Amino acid sequence: MNRVTFSVNGVERTLDVEPGERLLDVLRVRLGLTGTKEGCGVGMCGACTVLVDGRAENACLVPAASLDGARVVTIEGLSEGGLDPLQQAFLDHHAIQCGFCTPGLVMSARALLDENPAPTEEEIRTAIQGNLCRCTGYEQVIAAIASVAGVEARALADEGDATIRRSPALQAGAPFARKPPTATPELQLQLRGR
Ligand code: FES
Ligand code: FES
């Protein structure tokens, strides 16, 4: 048993954890934060994505014992003061069907925009490449993330941040190319539910 102290959505927690206990179980079972989903349990689907010290991590792969001093943010933490702009954008762009993948996708996108407020389409695709969605597909998801990226980039630009990089597509106001996401043959079969 290890005693660890870390914050979850801004609240400090001190817990005794087993050596093999996963952050995912701490969140869902011990803290009742069931917004973080378990899909594969082995780091392949991204349904369990949370932020750990600002980075997107698969909670199914993070040992709770490694978290002493860490800051964890879950999907519940994003919406404490109302929906995060990304959550609203997913609604506005109909980027949800069953919703099982959605918390993980939103958290991956949040990590991206926190680090890079004006990502290119390629950077958005790269940021969510570890998040599998079996029913909505990715085009609406990418459009939703891009719409927030544009807003957040403009807000930062208005504040005079000269380091802002704007996506060429966003600068031109051009619609995003509707090409399918890059996927291996195995992943394409998974996406079709086979
Ligand atoms: S449940 Fe963690 S990556 Fe699938
Ligand atoms: S909305 Fe169903 S898996 Fe993505």
C-alpha cells in the first residue's frame, strides 16, 4: 500500500493505493467520477483520457502510486463553471452519437489547445489519433475542435500574443478538407465494428 496525495479537478486527495491500482479505477470506483470511460483497458482506445499535469494520458495505464504531487483533470473538471467551449462545440457540430468516446476526445483536444491554441488540421488529427470513435466518425469531431481553436487563437491574438500560429485553413476561413482519417487496415476494421 502506498499513500499518495494529488489533486483531482482542483481538490486535493490523499489515498492509500495498491501497487497495481490504476488511475482509472481510482477515478471511477473510489471517487465516483464516471465521466472517464473504460473501453479497452490496455491503452488502445483513448476512452479513458484525462489530463495529468496538463498532458493527455490514458488513465488505464497510469499507476495511481505514481501520482504523488500530480494534478489530474477529468471531464467533470472541465465543466465545473459551465460547459467547456470544446464540449459546446461537440454539441454544435453533432460530433457525438453514443458518446462513449467523447470525454476522451474532449480531453485530448483540451490538452492540444492548451499547448497549441492554433493547431493545423494535421495537428488536430495527430492529437486525437489515439482516440477511437466507432460511430460518429472523425470529421465532425475535427470541425468542432477547429472551431474552438479559431476562437481561442483569435482571443489570444487580440491580447497581442505575437507567437500565435494560425492554421492556413482557419486563416482563409476555408472548410476543412473532408478526407478520411489516416488509419491502418486493422484500425479501419475496428472502426467498422469488426
Ligand atoms: S480504456 Fe484506456 S485506452 Fe482504452
Ligand atoms: S460517439 Fe460512439 S464511439 Fe464515438
